[in-house]
Amino acid sequence: MNDTLSPYATQDVFGDGEGTVAPVAAAQRIDTLDFIRGIAVMGILWANIVAFGQPFEAYMYPAAFRTDPGDPGGWLWITQFVLIDGKMRGLFTLLFGAGMYLFMEKAWARGATWRLQAWRLVILAAFGLFHFFFIWPGDILFFYAAFGLPVLACTGWSAKSQLWTGLVGYMVGVIFYAIAVSLPWAVVDTPFGTSSPDFAEMRAGMIAGIDTTIARGAIPGDAIAAGDYGGLLAHRFAEQWYEPWTNLLFFFLESIPLMLIGMALYRMGFFSGTFNRAKMIGWGWAGLIVGALAHLGIALVVKEGGFTFYGTLAGFIAWSPLPRLPMVLGLAALMVVYAPSASGWLGERIRAAGRAAFTNYLGTSILMMFIFHGWALGLFGALNRPQLYLVVLLSWAVMLAWSKPWLDRYNYGPLEWLWRSLTYGRAFPLPR
């Protein structure tokens, strides 16, 4: 990649280096990004709460709960699947791409090159690996950092090229996930699996694999419940060391395209309020409603099948990526339109939570350790889904309570300050 990429003093609406340019509405853009980031970091906790308080497999598969899920008919599972799962991660990934380009704009203005961003991503990867091994194995920071490096190589492209490459890449992922993960469901949960002796043998192996997966997940779960932190770390380093790397293979067809789309939308003025408001509202609601109805249809298929292991896996991974994209883009569009009017007490605190999203993300994982690990409150495996949602509400209250007062007194969130200082190799002033 060329070291001498020049800064963009203005924002290219069409992304091709020609035609109309518009000045960046900097204040509105930053406020909007902070608001969406605040919603996303709160929503990610809702998405992850089952994997915090129950075995990881229970995130998708209700039968993996160590207690009664407290969800008659599976309607809470369906609600979370339709409204939350994958959408908050999608929003966060869009914003990560936009944030990368925002950082590069500022770096270019100071005469820096892409190497500064690359170093920043290396530091983020180190945070992610620490998070995975020492706090919680559901980390997303490591693969964001790893995917950010190839996306960084695309910052010199036109916004149109970034957008279309992202959209095409995402659709390739849709096809890949649909084929790869629908097959196990078809073999185990439909008559297709008994249509030939070869499939019958495969089916028997897959059914046996369910028990193996649950048993494997029980080992770290037992250590968490018993408060055996040393045993938990030993298991992660000995048995789960490869998972951050396999996650790269699993998520790259989703994350890299969404980062490119987010980067392109940022450059086109999407987050600055320069798009037609009426069209943003119309397309935003259309994407949200159509995507949600498609998700509901998928969820009802999974419910009709009895929330089986491979049925829930297919619902999450094989069938939902296609309707997820319009929902993510629709949510983003609506928040861009409505965020400026969220200027009251709650809106300001959501923005503050977004400005300290890095601290809130990792801080939430630490808070969950104190709630669920046996050496603390010891609630792992004891709470059903409604009770876990109460934990989410209380955690949201903590996020909203601390973020704004802290940022009223300090320039950065604690981890934002540390990341920035490590990036530039000097300590920045923290108090205002």
C-alpha cells in the first residue's frame, strides 16, 4: 500500500474523486457515530448475556441451559433472534469501518501514514487476545483488528469500489454460510438424512457430535461455576488456544465486507446527515421491517422443528445473514436520522456510553465475571432467560450512570486513553 496517501479535506459524495463535494458536518457526524456506537455496545450485551451466564452453546441452543430457560414456547429466543442477534455486531462492524477512515483522515491531516493505523490495530489485537484468554472467550476485538489490516489496504480505493466490493463480498458470504451450515440441518433434522446409507451414517455421527460439543463446553462452565479461575485459564490455553484463529476463518466473509460498507458510507456522507432525509426514513424502515419479517419466518421454522441443535445453528448462521444486512443498514439509517433529536438526558448518556464503548465493552465482560463466576456471586448456570435480561438492564444502568460523569471530567474513557497513548507512544492528558 502506498505510504503517501493524501488526506481528504472534503468529503466526496460520489466516492469516485469527481463531481460534487460537500464539507463534513463534523459535529453531527461524531454525535451520530457516538449515539449508534452507544446503542450497539448496549445491544451487544443483550446478545451475549446467555453466553455469559450459561454455557456458550446455550447462546443458540436452548437445551444447553443448565436450568429451565424460563421461555415457554421459545418466544423470548425468537424476540432476541429477530431484533438483536447479529444486528448489534453488524452495526458495530459498520462503525468500525467508518471509524478506521475517520482515524485515517485525522492521521493524514497530521502527515502520518497508514502505518499508524496498522500499529493501532496490532495493539487492539493484543487487547482482544487478553480479553479472550483472561476474561471471556466471546471476544470480537481480535478479529476486528485482524480484519482491519486488509481493510486498511483498501482505504485508497474510491468509495464506490469499497461499497460494491463490500456488498458483493457479503453476498458471497451469504451463499457460503447457507450451503455450509444448511447441510448438517438437512441431514439431521429432515428426511434427507435417511435417504441413503451414506447420509444415515453421517447423520449418526452428527447426532453424536451434539453430545460431544455439549460435554466439551461443560468443562469451562464447571470451572466458572466452581470459581476455579486457574483451571479455567489452563483449559483456555490448552484446549481453546486456536479459537481466535478459527473465528477469523468463520467471520471474515461477514466482517470485512461490512467494514468496507461502513467505510464507504462514511465517505459518502451517510453518517453526516447529507443524504435525503425522507429517503433515509423510507429505506430505513423498509429494510428494518422486511428484514425483521424474514427473521421471524426463520425463527418460526426453527420453532416448528423444536429448537434443535442444528436447526438453531442454521437459523443463526445459514439463513439469517441475508435478511440481516437490510436490518443493519435500516437501523443505521434510522439512527442517523433520529439521533440528532435524541438530545435529552437519555440521549446524552447513550452518546457518552458510545464515546467510551471500548471501556464499556471490556468493562461489561469484567462485570459479568463478578456476577457469574463462583469466586464472586456464583450465578453461572443459575439464571433463566428472563432473569438474565434483568442483569442486562442493571448493566445498562451502570453504563449510562458512569460514562457521562466520567467524560465530563476526563478527555477519554480509561481504555480509550490507554489505547490512544499506546498508539502514539506517549501519555495524553486525561483530566479535562
